Amino acid sequence: MRSLLAIAICCAWAVLPARDTVLRPFQASPAASVAQDLGICSVRIDYHRPAVKGRKIWGGLVPFGQVWRAGANEATTIALSEPVRVEGRDLAAGTYTLFAIPGPDQWTLIFNRVARQWGAFSYQPAQDALRVQARPRPAPAQEYLAYTIQVTGPDSLRVDLAWDTLAVGFDLALAAHDRYWDYLSRTLAGAGPEEWQPLNQGAAYCLQSDSHLDQGMAWIDRSIAIKEGYRNLALKAQLLQRAGRTGEARTLLAKALAAGPPKQALEELKELQVQWAK
């Protein structure tokens, strides 16, 4: 009986379909990404990070005068959610392969329309969307290649590649505030009759950016008309103060204080009251 059972079990296993084992490889040049938002604009770079490993990199492992994938394995990609200006030249929103042609004193950086390429083996110059020139500069030793994206201003970013003892990069201008304003105007034009909070947020942006203050006042008035509370009362008081209407601002701030804000907001509003009394 036992032998028959064992045979039955073996037969049952025999008819089970074979399963393929899939392993994730250990990557000597690990995958990485870096991203930065500015308003509604976003920039993301996906790449692989080769190591120096004691090798001669520039003019050696990475030859001068040849198209390079600007990383390892799959070619580096850069995704732009909005149109930008790269070193003063226009580039449409989209995902591009970022290639480079390194040189001792000058690099060519290439934004190619064909994304998701392996290396530069299938690179086609006819698909280039943009080429810009960049100058390499000495940098602290960097064993693994790394990209960074730094915010350099209200509407600008700096992208840098650093590896070995060299760095090179480019400036991006995003018109982030203009694009955010377009987004804000379109969105709030469709705000529902009960949506006081988005209108309050739009007015807060106007105050924070010190722009479109008349429209900010219109939005905060609509917000208060829907649901009056300490938040929109205090915000309108600040807009009035910014417009030089200090007396009205003080009166409205007192009303915001009387509306029962929580402790932290209460302290902040009292501090404003003291400042405006001077």
C-alpha cells in the first residue's frame, strides 16, 4: 500500500508543469535615479552607476570623441514633464536618452528622442532633439558615477554628472512659476460651489509669490463667501496688509483671532497682530 501511495505521489509531481526560476542579477553598476520637482514641473534621470575600480576613465574606459551612454548598461534617460530651456535652447516635454561625446576640454551633450536604448550601439543622430556644449571641470574624487539635480533659483535647476575627478553638466530653465500659474488658473476656474479650500490655497500662492494679488483677493473673497473661517480670514488680512490697507488688515485679523484658531495658528496670528501694531 505504501509503495502504491509513493508511486501516486511521484506521478502527481511528474505531471505538474515546470516552473522557470527568475533571478534578479547583482549589478556591478547599480541602477539609480534622481528627481526634482519645481512647481508642477518635474525632472527625473534614470541611470546606472559604474565604478572607477582604479581604471583610467576619461580618454581611457570612456574614449574621447565617441558617443557614450552617460552611464552604464541601459543608456541614461532624462524625463521632463514640461518644456524647458537647456543652456538657453528650447526642449519639449518628454523622455529622452541622454548621450554624451566627452572631450578633454569640451563635451557635447545629446538629448535623443529614442528612449530606452542599451548603450549607444543603436544611436541615430537623426533622432537628436537637441545638442548643447558643456565644459568639464575638476571635482572631488567620485568612485561611482552620480547625477545630481540642484535647485538654483525659482525657475531654474542645475544637472551635473560627476565621476572619477571630473564633473560636467547643464542648466535648465523651467518657467516654473508661469506654468504653475497657468495650472492654478485653469484648475480654480472649475472649482465647485463648496470648495473653499482650493480657493484659499490659490490665494496663498499669490501672497507667497507676491504675484497676481488682485486675483488672489478675488479667490479669497470667494473662499470666505463659501465657508468663513480663521484660515481664509487671516489670509485675506495678509493680502490687505500687502496691499497697504493696514487698517482693514488689522480689523480682519482680529476677526480671524476671534474665530477660534488652534494653538499654533493662534500664536502665529498674535505675532502678526503685534507686528502690524508697530
